Amino acid sequence: MKGKRTVFLAGDSTVQSYPASKYPQAGWGQVFWKFFEGAEECTQSVRPDAPGSHCVCYELPKLNIENHAFAARSSRSFIEQGRLDEIMKVAEPGDYLFVQFAHNDAYKAREERYVPVEDFHIWLQKYKDACDGRGMTCIYVTPVTMRVFDKEGNCRVAFKEYADAMRDFAKAVNAPCIDLSAMSTALMTKIGPGDARDLYLWIAPGEYPDSDFKDGANDNAHFQEYGALNIAKLVSGGLQELKGFENLRFLQGLVNTGVTIPKFTRTLPKDFAGWGEEEDMLLDAGKEILKRE
């Protein structure tokens, strides 16, 4: 890894890399490497001194991507648990840090994670300060949306106040910010609530008999691999569109804009009776977001 620039990812379960036993669940950080030059030569490993097996390093010919994102972490708890320190132990000048949080920051019921929106900037600043001290570039990513739609079929912006706060903070400190919140919300609205199941972790019982999800899953926050690919493509595209940041030119030059995501296909078990009432699902998902906010 020495001498090659590294992209570090700090985030939550929507960014995390998952073991094979969790397939098809995937975070966008798990497949981000597919959208850079040399992806066909990518190798994957975990450093012997990495803080956990989830910290997978994706080694490309001209770039490494090391995913430190972990489930149930907020901008605050990621730092308080020493996870940012672990990144800084191995980071070098010229490296990059992508930061996506909000899903757990907004969870009032979990005090150890919770960050009031008015304090969000305090924790975001700590990531930039760490990067500045190391000669790195900090890139903020607004929170990816959830699968919640209104009656008109529009996807609701998840954690809107946190997304707004991150955009405002990044602008104030002149830091690059990829607006994944806006892009993912627009994508889900275009796809619609029914087909959006193919992106999120909606799995029929028996669809993946060798997986931890052999009994199925109805999850409107996390992604299966097809969804992670679509979100990672948005992030790489958002990176490419950032203007006015000279220190991003090298990384932007490695983005492969020609990647085509294969069409999603699934084979549902013959005895599968369907997903149930759509309105009930949407109501429950909406309540979950309201509870967190």
C-alpha cells in the first residue's frame, strides 16, 4: 500500500462491507471500487493490524480503497470508539476520507449514538481537522435515503435536517460534498416504490437458502448488492461532478464513467405468496424514520 494513495471510508451500515454469509446484503463502500480505473485487477484483503474483518481493503493498480464503515455508528460514536484514530494511524498525505453519517446520529433512543442536528457540525469538523492535520482531503457525503414514499409516489428525503446541515457545513469550510441524499432520493422516485425493493434488502424466504437471510428480509434502510451498486455509481458520479477542488483531480481522473450495472434478476421461490400490502409496509417504514428524527 505504501506509495499508493488510499481512499478511506467512514460511515455506517449503508456503507459497510459484509461477509459472504450476509449475501446479498452490501453497503455501497463494498462495491465502490468497481467504478474506478483498473477494477478488473482489484484484489481484496484485510490488513493484519486492521481494527476488524469489516475493514476490507480493495487494491486497484493506482488506488486503494479501505472501508472502515461499521453498522450502528454515528459521526460521534465512530470517533469516540477510536475508529477515526485507526484510520489516521495508517493514512498518509495525499489520501482521501469519505464521510457519510446521519442514520444513527438521528436515533434519539440510543444516547451513545445520538447527535442533535444543531451539534452535527461539531463532529463533522473533527473529521476535517484530522484530515487537515494529515495532509488528506475530507469529502462529505450526505446520507443515502430510505425506501419511504408519499401517496404520490415520491421518495421522502430521509434525515433531511442532517443532510442540510452537512451541505451547509461543507460550504462554510469550503470542503467537497457529494449530495447523495438528493441523488438517491431522485433515483428512488424515478424507480418507484415497487421496483425499489430490488435495491433495498427485500428478500423472499428461501430466495437465498445459504445466506443468513434464508428466512427473508423486509428492510427499507439497507441494500442488497444491486442497490449498493446503484448507490456507489451515484457517489462516483457525484465525485466526478465536484468542481473547484484541485486536490481531487487525481481521484476524479480515475473514475470510470462507463461502468454499466447488469440488469437485476431474481428467482423467487415457487411458494412465495407476495410481499404483502404495500401501504402497510410504507406506513411502518415512515414510522421508523419519524421515530429516529
